[in-house]
Amino acid sequence: MIDIITVSTHDAKKLAADLVRLLEAEEHTVRMLVGRQSQLAIEDAKSSHDGVLIIWSEDAASQTYMREWLAQIDPARLIEIATAPGWPERKDRKAAVIDFSNWRGERGGRAWNALSDRLKAVANMIEPPKPPARHAAAMLGIVSIAIVGVAAGVRDGQDIMIAPTQEAANEQVVELEAPHDSVGGALVTIEPASIEDLASLPPLRPLSARPFSLAPTELSQVRLDPIPEVRDPTLMERFQQFVRSDEDEQR
């Protein structure tokens, strides 16, 4: 976005303020100049790279300072709008004056779209788009080659990982093939032990241990006193005690 200077007479001050508000909303930096004092800024504007927006209102065409702005600013940087006829002529004008007589202060419409197109043209003149850098194309080629190399390496790695798995599956299928010569039968026969094998065992020796006897045990019954109940009396029990005590007193 380019910087913009608006130049107008006092009768177009409200229109200039509306334009400044909308242009700043579109991220333009706008400086508004109104009246005869704006003539002091012509020299600085000539050497700057700002776009100059001149508003030709009913009083503007008769003002000398407005004609000075038109004459001394590069026509390629000029954006001219008009709310009334009678603006001065300029032979080397780069773009036609835009009619803003019916503009309602909003974006959109023929007048605003024409102003936006003129601002884009001035911006391209002040800050032309830079051509793509040469090293960018070289870097793009290097990145493309690197991507292709990585993809090929990943594919080779997948082939290496898949090949042993297929060979192992084939070997497993070969090992699981059933024999065709004979079916059934034990491969190794083991005969169970018989009674004759016990004769070869050494004889068992008796243990030399003293016999022992257990003395008879007498069992006696233990009588214990009943365990008293340890708890608080219930409400019913308290009521019964109260009745009993009352009866005892009456007697």
C-alpha cells in the first residue's frame, strides 16, 4: 500500500475526510491537506513517492494553489476526482478525472472502483513489482531433486523391507507341506518300565529308630460365668424401668 496526500478546498473537506477514513481502512497512510496552506507542501511532495489525490470541487478550479498542485506534481502520481465540472485541463494527464458527484461515502460503485483501479496503477508505477529472483528458481530445482531422491530412497527401503517377508512366507509354506510317502506312526518308540526292572534296584534298609508313645490326655470342661451385656438401655427398656419404679412407689 502506498502513502497518499489528499488536496482539496474547504468546500470538499467532508468528502476528503470520508476518503481518508476509507483509504486508511485499506491500510493506506493518508495525509489530508485543506486550503491555501497546502501550497507549502508542494516542494516536499514533488520529491516524495506519495500518490497525490486532488479533489476538484466547485471552488477548487478557481484556486491558484490547486492549479499549482496539478502543474508541479508528476502526472503519473496524480489521482484526480471531481464533484463538479470545470476542472482545468492538462495535456500530459495520464488518467481521466473520476466523477464523484454521485458518490455516497461508501465503498463500491463505479466511482469507488475507478478510484481503486487508479490507485493500483499509481502503486505499480511508484513501487513496481519485483521480478522473481534467479536464485529462487535454482532453489526450487534443488528442492525438487531432493524430493525425488527422498521418494526414491523411501521406495527402495520399502522394497528391501518387503522382500525378506515374502521369502520367509515361501519358506514357511515349504516347511508346512505334508509328506507324500507315508502317513501316521510314531517317530521314536519308548517302552514303559516293567516289573523286572525293579529287581535291579538295591534292597531297602529298615530305619533304626526308637519307638515312642503318646501319653493319654484328659480333657476337662471349663465353666465360665456369662458375659454381661454392655450396652445402653433402649428407649423401651427405659420406659419399662420407669413404669416399674412408679408402681413400686405406689405400693
